[in-house]
Amino acid sequence: MLQSLSIKNYAIIESVEIQFDKHLNIITGETGAGKSILLGAMNLILGKRADTSVLRNADEKCLVEAIFLLKLFAEKFFSDNDLEYENETIIRRELNTNGKSRAFINDSPVTLDVLKALTEQLVDIHAQSETQNLLDKFFFCEILDELAKQTTVVKEYQTNYQQYKIKQNRLTHLQNEQISLQKEFDFISFQLNELTEANLNEDEAAQLESELSLLQNAETITRNLADAYSLIDANEFSALSQLLQANKQIGQLANFHDVLLEMHDKLSAITDDLKSMTRQITNIADATEYNEERVLLLTEKQTTINKLLQKHHVSEVKNLLEIQHSLQQKVDAFSNSTEEILQLETEIKQDKKTLLTAAQSISKNRNKQIKIAENKVSALLVDLGMPFGFIQLEQKIAEAEKLNAFGIDEIRLLFSANKGSLPQPLDEVGSGGEKSRLMLAIKSLVAETITLPTLIFDEIDTGISGEVAQKSGHHFKRIR
């Protein structure tokens, strides 16, 4: 329960501290007295956002601090969030002059998400506008779940349902993406196949040009090589023979002079090089033969490369290989997308089956509580001065196994305040006072079921007065 609330530099409040009784506390005052400001400050404790417009003095920070007496149900939350548990827990919000805020639980800084997760277990605020919730087709799902004691099961369902929706959204995105890319994919695949079939390598253009030049000039090359070979090493008067003979003569004199010895060594090296050259000339000449089929093949490959270079507006084969790699990545991504679609379709089908089984069980348990909730709320309405008032909860099961965040149910509230009148949708009948008392009756039903240390009602007396107001007051007093 809320024990105290301390507020500094918030709106018209310079500083105030309020101590609360453990039972019923009523704050009254004329319009403009500041009741709503207290509620606004309380909303900071509940994790609502605020800006510097709430600062009374723009040069000082705003401080709101609340002390709660906790019950053991909250202890696990502290453990899960690595916070120190205290029976008397202090929650504090600070709003600085630069608009930034900080939140603390027992002096440990926490995020707003953590703050909200704790305070939603500690406080339930009923504002005047909340009667609109009675029109929400899912509002009573939560109440019936509390009565059926299946909130844990429902939260597990909702977690799984959220993942199910994420998968559905991902599937839709991938399917739409594939539809829009299908034509482009066909073109990309064609381009990739064209490059792949060309079987390119980075140095291919230069290699093709070199080999073609060799083949196209084969006759000249072989003739010249034959002449060169003849001059170097074809007979006893060739260059190599003459050099060998000359080197033999100098070699006989090498012992008489160092220069002649050096000359002999150099001539030996030269003759060795000439011998190597003649072998190379012979090899090249033997390998150089005009091959018309090979020339046609190489010419066709060269033409293919030139067309591809022109088509893709690049100048080198390495650029074509880069384009081929990029296209391959796109094709792979498209293929992987197809695989992911198939995987998601399988998972979604199984997830829906699992969710539907859980939702049907949840729905059956709610159905068992509908009559109980109707009777309890109707009885409370009698206590609140509506002797003929009653409600009817109309449970509608979604068609075609269509799931929602609460299962397969939509529950509509029908209401009648007068004897003999058939229940009608609340937005068509019911005055402001009747709606306020109806919400009070429903909150009372929730309070009987849920462990909520603090219930805050804002202007719950709207539209009621006299004897009805007195009965409402007695009813408030009975709420524990």
C-alpha cells in the first residue's frame, strides 16, 4: 500500500508531504485546489513521462517520492531485477531543469520500463475517462482471467502470440519483397548465367590476345625461328659452333694470363646460354602450329568478353568478375529468402495450432466465469443504489480460428439500469453517474480478485449524489 507521497517543485506545489491511512483516504477540494496535480505527480512515480513545463521553479529540479509497504508478492520482482528488497520501498523520480529525468527504487537507479513493471503491480488508478474501457471488447477478458486465476497462462500465451505476429509480419515482408523483386530477379539470373557461362578469369583478356597473336602469326614465327636456329646451331659454321671453337682455343691459353681465364669463363657462360636458347627455340617452334579451330574458339571467347565489357560499361575483366559476385549475392539472398519463407510458413502453421489450443482452453475458462462476474457486478450495483441494474457479458468467439492478443474471444458489455429493460450496449444507454457506479462495481470485483495494495479513484463520484453517494461511500469503506 501507499504510505506517503512527497512532492517538491511540481506545478503549483512548492513542497508537500502526505501520509496515507492503510484503509480509505479521501482528498476533496474545490475545482483548482490541486487534486489533479497530486495525481499528475503520482503518475511520475508510475513511470509516466514529463517535461520541464511541470517545474514550478524552472531553476530547480522536481522531486517526487513515494513510500510503499510491500507484500511478499513483489519480492521476486526485486530479485529478477537485481534490486534490494525492502518491506518499505522508496520510489523516487527526479526531473532536472534540462528536462532529463531519473528514477530510483530504494536508491538504485532504474529505467522507466523497470519502474513501470513494478508500480503496475502496486497501484491501479481509475480516472474519470476510464469508463471508456468498458466499451473495449477485451477489457473483460482480463477481468475474467483474474477470476479464473489464469493470468500466468494468458501472459505466456501473449508472449507466444507476440512472437507469432513477428513471424507473420516477417513472412508478409518477405513475400511482398519477392513479388516486387521477381521480375528483377529473372533479369539478374539471366545476367549471372551469362557471366558464369563465360567462365572468366582476371588475366584472361591478356592471355587470349597473346595466344591469338601467336597462332595468327604461326607461319612467320616458325620460319623466323628456323632461320634463327640455323644461324645459331644448325651446322659446323653456326654461331654456336664458332664460339665453342674460339673458346676452346682461348681455354688452352687460360693458364698463361688471368684476363684470358676470365674471358674463357665468360665465353663458357655465353655458349651455355646459346644452348639453352636453341632448346627454347626448338620448343616454341614445335608448339607453334596454326590451329584454325583453336583460333575460332579464342576469337569467339574474345568477342564474348568484349560484348560483356560493353554491355556492363566496364573496361576490365576484373570489373566483370566483381559484377558477377554482386549478382551472385543477390541471387543467393533471393534463394535464402525463399527458404526462409518456407521455414516461416511451417513454423507459423505449427505456432498457430499451439496458440489455438491454448486460446480455446483460455476461452472455456473465461466462459465458466461469465455468469459469476455478471451476478457479482449486478449485486454490487444493487448496493450502489441501482436495484434493477444488471450486466450481461456477451462472449463472441472469433470466426475462422482468428487469433488476437487475448486469444479467440471478444467480450461485449451489455447494461440495463431499469426494470424490464433489455440490456443494451453501454455506449447506447447509461448516464454518467450510472457508468461511474458500474465502473466502481467492476473495480470492486477486481479488488476482490487481484492483490493490489493501492487503488486510486479519480472523480469516481461523477454524476452521483444524495443517497446513492452515501451508498457509494459505504461501498468504498468496505473495499480492503
